[in-house]
Amino acid sequence: MPLPSAPTQKPDNATTRSKTNNELAIKGILCILIGLGVLVSPHFISSPGMQGIVAKSSLVGWFALVLGIAFVGLFARRRMAARA
């Protein structure tokens, strides 16, 4: 079976890189919002049973918050490196 021929056009890396960075920022913001929602919501839930269940998942909230901060930090680092 013969190999396919080499591509004739170069990929547009600037567009792909920009789209990837924007998706990274969106993922980071959403993770931060989810983490904050999980950590803050037990204070606003009136049902003691549900409040206990959500309070026990605080580890998940902290993980989402730290992951979101890491994504946003990586996005900022890439933006600063692109300007330099």
C-alpha cells in the first residue's frame, strides 16, 4: 500500500492557536464558576440533608477551582508569550 502524498498547503497555526487559547480561557472560567458554586452553595441550601451532601463534596469544588485557576493562568501565560 503506497503512502499518501505530502500536503501542498501549510496549516494555519495562528488561527488554530487562537482558537485553542480561547477554549482554554472558557474552560478555566467555567471550572472556576463550578468550583465556587460547589463551595458556596451549602450556605444557601435550606434542606439540612442536601446541605450535608453538597458540603461533603467540597473536595471536588476545590479541585475545580484550582483547575480553573490553572487554565486561566496558562491562558494568560500564552497570551503574554504571544505578545513578546
